Amino acid sequence: MTPLDRLRARTKAHPMALDATLASAVLAAMVAGSFVDPHGANGITWGLRTPDTLSLVLMAFAAAALVFRRRAPLAVLAVTGGLSLVEAVTGDPRAPVAMAAVIALYTVASTTDRPTTWRVGLLTMTVLTGAAMLCGPLPWYAQENLGIFAWTGMAAAGGDAVRSRRAVVEAIRERAERAERTREEEARRRVAEERLRIARDLHDVVAHHIALVNVQAGVAAHVMDRRPDQAKEALAHVRDASRSALNELRATVGLLRQSGDPEAPTEPAPGLDRLDELVGTFRAAGLHVEVARTDEGARLPAAVDLAAYRVIQEALTNVQKHGGQRARAEVSVVRVGPSIEISVLDDGDGDPAASDGGGHGLLGMRERVTAVRGTLTTGPRYGGGFRVHAILPVRNRTGPQEDPA
């Protein structure tokens, strides 16, 4: 924070102290102005005259009223305007008390609306200038009288300009905040819609085939002893229906996640047995990818296999999108006890969470990993780049999971 910002923060925290300082400065200027004679032999001359007691009292009360200008701007303007009117009629006016009225008029213009500024400004200009011209001891065309007219007009115009600028800045800030809230709501809406769509499509894909499997399995159990040939035929239907259900399930999940993403492969991917093919598509697109695997021969559950594949796919897609033209990626697949660890490291200069509308890809990876009871860690790397690390369980609590395919 700069010194100017700190000063602004302090003045906002203590507005009364700022107004008291301003009132003291205005009082000093009014008192100094009362000793100046603009009509001296050598032009503006200091010390040729001294203010009377009434003028000093009026200046003191006018300056004291300015301390409350933020709390009651119209009342302060009425008080300072009245004191200025008394000074213009009874004293030898050099417009010192009118300084306080000018500050009060500026405050009214900067804190109220434009119609109020016009009405109050014209009234103040007319009353003070008219009183000085008609009732004051100086000629109506004296420069002191014209000075009152000019300074009150500039105060009203300046305050209105400041109020308009504040309104514009506030409108811009409000639009920015509303746009931010809209983006967050849109992100939540998209996530909710995608979850609903996945649930609906999975139901449509699986329900028919599971019902068919249930019917055919019941037929096989019923005729197993008396007609083995018909039981074999029913079991063949069970096998075909289950295979079809698995294929459509994988295709649906893969295509739903890759919908609208032209840079990433959109064909359904069964698992890590297609990892070389996946890496080849990114290499063909110009991304340098290195792969290290120590899981050859590991038998993974279908959901875990698919989750591992999708994590690598989404991570490499983010590298290609946000890492830059010279980004390099490293993929490692390691079997560690009852889990398999997936790591994707890159040395690019992009952050998927900040560059992709709040990180929808990272959110999708986290949901997919959580669905198989795994853990996902993402974040920038020390020295540059990004890191995606997923730990996926290979066995459940009851023992090894078998691939239903």
C-alpha cells in the first residue's frame, strides 16, 4: 500500500478529524484574508487594516460549522450562508466569511443529487451576491462582489462533478461485482446441470440393459436343470447385454465430459490401456510429453481405470491450453500398495484454475476422483508450472475389486 493509499484509509476512518483540520485551515485563510487590502497603492497590500470583532466572531462560528459538514450539509450551508450574509451587510466585505459558505456549498453539491445542487447553488449565489451588491458598503461592481458570484458557482459545479465521478466509479464497481457473482452462479449452474445430465444419461443407458440381464438371468435359473440349451442361450443374452451396457456406459461418461472441447480427444476411452494412444494425440498436436509407468499388468476396476485415464487426459489438455507453446509435461503412473498414483507435471506458465473461468476442468477431475474414493491434489509448482497428483484406490474395503468387463 502506497503512502497516499494509507492516507486515504486514515481519512476515511476518521472523517471528523479531517473536517476539523479543514475548518482550521479555512479559519486561518479567512483571518489572513481580512488583513489584506486589495485596493492599496501598490495593489494587494497586507496589514493596512484589521478586522473588527464582529467579523472575527462570524469567521469563528462559520469555521466551527464546517466541522459538521458531512453530517448535515444543508444545515451547515444555511449557517455559513447566513453568517456570510451578515458579514456582507454589516462589515467591510472582503468575502472572508463567504469562504466557509463556498466549502459548505461544495459539500452539498458532492453529496446530493443534481436538481438539489442546481436549486441550492442558484439560491446561494443569488442571495449572497445580491446582498453584497445591494446592501454592502462597496459599489455593486466591486471585485469582491463578483468574487462571491464566481466562487459559489465554481463550488457548485466542482461538487457536482465530483459526485458524478463517484457515481460512475460506483456503477463500474457494482457491475464488476455483479459480473463476478454471475460468473460464480454460472459455474455452479453448469456443474449442477452436468451432474443432472450425467445421472439422467447413465440411467437411460443402464436401466434397460440391467432389466434385460435380470430377466434373462431368471430364465436361465429356471430352465438350468431341465433345458440346458435354453439356459445357455439366456446366459449368452446376459453376456451380450452386460457388455453392451458397459460399452455404452463408458461412451456416455467420456462423451459427456469431453462435450464442447475440440482440443481434447472426444472418443470414449476405456482406461490406461489406451494411454499411449492418448499421449500420441497430444504429441501430434505439438506438446512434448514423457511417460513413466510401473503398473504394467495391474488389474484395475473399470471406474478407477476410467478415472485415471480422464485425470491424465484433462491434465494434459490444461497443459496444452494454458502452458504455452514450449510447455513440457511428464506423466507417471505408479502402483503403490493398494493404490495407484497418477502424476502430471508441467513447466508451463499458465494456471488452469485462473485461466479457465474458475477451473471447471479441475473441478471435474476432483469430482471424478472423489467418486472412486480417491484424493486429488493440484497447484502451482515451485519454480513454475503446474502439478496434478491423484491417488486412486485399487481395492475396496472388502478386498480386491474385479473388472466387470
